[in-house]
Amino acid sequence: MQNELARDSYSYIHFALVAGVVLVAFRYRHIHTLNRHRLGLAALFAALTPVATQVPAILVVAIADLPLWAMIFFEHRGYGDRRGQLRREAALGGVGTT
């Protein structure tokens, strides 16, 4: 039972990692930019990996959860107005329509 759980968990986590790499590569290839904030957060998580192996799993989830929600808040607050403007323009037949 434990082996199957480990195998399945690895599969799902591996899928998320590969999807993240593909999305970063896609963004870089098409618009030639990287999101510095997301890259910094990824570096922070990589640096904290040794700590994550020494504390209980629920604490790791809690510690990882806070910066992720902060990033979501930051991006929503920073890009929300522009996203709404683009949607309104597209609905009126302006920018972004073919």
C-alpha cells in the first residue's frame, strides 16, 4: 500500500514539475520574458528544501502556502485592472480580436 501511494504521489508531483517547466519555456520562447517574482519564489522554495525535510509535513504545507497566496494576491492586485480592460476591449471588438 505504501509503495503504491509513493508511486502515485511521485507521478502527480512529477507532472506538476514538468508542466511548470513547459509553461516557463513557452513564455520565454514567445514573449522573451520571465516573471522575476515567480522565479524568486521558486529559488526561495529550493533554498528551503533542506528545512522541509526536517519538519513535519503540515508545517511545510503551511509555510509554502503563505508565500503562494501572497504571490496570487500581488499578481491579482497588480494585473487585475489591465486584465479587465483587455476583456472589455475584446468584448467591444477591439484589442485581441481576429
